[in-house]
Amino acid sequence: MTTRTKEIHLAKRLDEVGFSDIVQIRNKVLELRAAGKPVHAFHGGEPFFETPDSVKYASLRALVENRTRYAPSSGIDPLRAAIAKKLQTKNHIDAGVEDVIVTVGGAHALFVAFQCALDPGDDVLLFAPYWTPIRDMVTLAQARPVMVPTSTARRNGLTTALEHFSTPATRAIYYNTPQNPSGVVFSRQEAEEVAAFAKKHSLVVIADEAYEDLVYEGEHVSIASLPGMAERTITAYTFSKTYAMTGWRAGYAVAKEPFMTGLRKLVLYSTNGVSTPTQWAALEAMAIPQEAITARCEEYRQRRDLLVKGLNELGLECDLPAGAFYAFPSVRKIHKDSRRVSTMLLEKAHVATIPGVVFGAQGEGHVRFSYAISLETIAAGLDALRKILV
């Protein structure tokens, strides 16, 4: 009798899950800097300012006061209460403390949302171009991402586009506003269209509101605030963008039952909750006045206007983004292959960008510039581009 040797292999659900191209570009930038070469860094997704001192000191106080033991896996009560109050007053979402869970950043909130809402074989409608990890998060839930081109949908009507791309297996819609990478801000009317479609077809909406405080044109509308949507929406938020807390890894999700029970299980067994000192820091962040947040938004607006004006003057046609902190110009005048263009800009001008194709096929022919950097860096980067493009 022979013994059959079993092959050691990764779980098959990881076969179609890749690593982000953005990480590879970041590594190339580090290599150039290590070689002593200056780089105009338009590739990142982090605020231009540092974490506020009050937030840092709150973390230090938590350490000194020995608030370092296990916290409830759903989050400390004062933070969840502050989040619930913010959701009610700012986002107009009917949410109580029981509807809030603290997560390890907005990405973790989205990850557990997809795992909570999707079954193998489900389809998810994604407005594209989309934030790069979303496709892999959906795939990891053993569901299928179905791309809905944002520009076409806005031109022809979101309802028409969603009907066109919907399938019998459609279970959810990923709804991101303001959008990364394009800076599109969906209007209230568009939010109402998506909501009506979701209710008509009994779909779940997974809403990503990472850039809720960075809206320059129009208004930010939380889709869960619309009638009949709170019970079918899981909304993900982060402290990263508003409060410059990217490395702290703090975010939260809001949802009703039965989703909240699922989220609690997934957070419990994936991380057992967020670092306790980090949660006290996040609570302090929520005390920062809205006036300070609005002032930061105006600083981003200055950066946006400078960058977009410069890109258009260079012949890189760029719409004015209504939100977030990214510009997404067409680079087809250079080459239709966005990876090739991004590499050329880095090698010849030391300007680091992200090729549009990494945000889905709908992003091809574009590259993403972040303007979450200093005004001086933007001006220097435009000068470097001028030398190779004009």
C-alpha cells in the first residue's frame, strides 16, 4: 500500500489576490532617495500635516495612566459614544453606541464589511476607477467584483448603469464618495439613485467615507442617512485622513443588525480590537473643532488649485476634483500605457505618481497625483515636469 504525499500550498482563495503596485512604486522612491536623488513625491496617500499634538499627548496619558490592558473588542465605551454622537449630528445617520465598532483603520472596516456581507459566488458592483485594495478584498471574500465606469454612469444616469451591470448574483454595491483616485463627489441626487436601486433589488451597500471631510465642491452625503438605508448599509470611516493618523491604524464601522453581530465576530477573531492607547488618542481627535478641520480643507483646496492649473498648462488634461486629495489627469498625450508614463516621469523628472491602470481598466490613460504635500513640493514637481514635457 502506497502513501500519497500531500502538496503544501496556499489556500486557493488567495490565488487571485495580489499585492498593490503602489507598494512597488513606494519602494522605488525609497531606492532613489537612498541613492541621494531628490524625488517629488506625488504618489502617497497621507495628509501633509502631522498628527495634532493633543492627540499624541492623549496617547501618552493613556500610557502613563496604565490604560494599556485589553479593551472591549468592539472599542472603549467613551470612543464609541463619541462616534455615535458624531454620526448623528454630522452624518445624519440614525446610529446608537450599539451600532458602532472600532476597527484597525478604515481598510479593516471595509475588509470585515465585505466578509460580513458576502457569500461565495456573490457579485459586487464597484464604481471604477476604484481604490486598489477593494477588488482584492471582494475576491478574498470569494465574491466577484463587477466594474461600473463612474464617468459613464454619471453621464447616462447611475440607475441605468447599475441596471446594465447588475446580475442575478449581485448582492452588494461598493459606494465610495469622495472617490479615490478621481476625486469625484457623488451628489445627493446620485446617492438617492443608488439608494433606490439598492432597495429595489434588496442589495447591501458598503459605503467608504474615508474622505468625508475633504469636499471642495458640493456636499458630502452619507448614503446611510437616506430613508430606509441605515438597515442595509455598512459604512466605513477612518481617522487617517481627517486627523493625520495614518500610522495609528484607527477607524470604525457603523451598521445595524444582523451585520453588527457579524462585524463583532470578525473584529474579535481577526484583531481582538484596536490598541487601547490608540483608542484614547482617537477619542481626543474627535474633540478637535470643526473649524480646524474646515481650515485644513481650505489648505488642500489651495494645493488642488495649484496642481490642477499646472497640469492643464502642461497639456495633461485634468478635471478639477471635487473631493479627496488626488488629481487624475489624462496622460495619453505622452503614452496610452499609464505604467510606462509613470515610470518615465519617475526616471526622467523624479516625479512619483501612480499609474491609473492599478485602479482598474477604467483608469488606464491616467496617472494619479496626490496633492497632500507642501505647496513648495507641488511647485517644484511641476517645474520638473515642465523640463521634460515642454
